[in-house]
Amino acid sequence: MKQTIQCLQDQLNLLAMETQKDYTDLRSASRALQKPLQSVQENISSSCRTVEHQASTQADLLSSTSSSLASSLRLNADESRRTLEEMTGCCSHLHRSVSGLVERDLQWSSRVREHTESRTHEHLSLMGKISTEAQTLHQVKKHGL
């Protein structure tokens, strides 16, 4: 029994030594992995900061560009509105001017027509008198000879 216990104790001691060695190896491996793991963490952290900085820079650039574009569009809209108002004023003035010319032309045409009709009646009346006098003269000559 004593031998069996001694054998078991030896095996337990052997197992304890192997466990201690495995534990020591595991601690050494863990320490050996700490630096590469720390390096990976630092690389990830640095990469994240770089990406964050780039994203922030791009966002700032996009914001600035959008703001500039919006400002430019507002200026163009204001200029277009002013141009439209000027053109509306010019068109109104042109319409009034053309309407005035048309009205004067109609009045002038009406006066010319009235004057022409009056002259035509005068000429027709004069021609009638001349024709009557010519017939009277013709008859006087005819009877006078």
C-alpha cells in the first residue's frame, strides 16, 4: 500500500511538475504574445485614427464645398431674379411703346383715309363740274357753228 501511495505521490509530483512546466511555458508564450498583440492594437488604433482623420477631412471638405455651392446657387438665383425683373420692366416699356406707336399709326391712317376720301370727293365733284361745263361748251360750239 505504501508503495502504491508512493507511486501515486510520485506520479502526482510528476504531474505537478509537468503542470508547473506547462504553466511556465504558457506564461512565457503569453509574455511573448504581449508585444505582438500590443503592436497589433497600436496599429489598429493608429489606423482607426487615420481613417477617422481622413473621414473628418472629407466631411469638412464636403461641407465647405456644399456651402460654397449653395452660396453660388443663391447668388445665381438672385442675379437671375434681378435680370428677370429688368427684362420684365423692359418688356413692359417696349409693350407700352409699341402700343403707343400702333395707336398713333391707327390715328394717322384714319386721318389719311379721311383726307383721301375728302380729296376724292372734291376731285369727283370737280370732275363732275368740268364734265358738265365741257358738255355745255360742246353743245354751245355745236349749236354756235
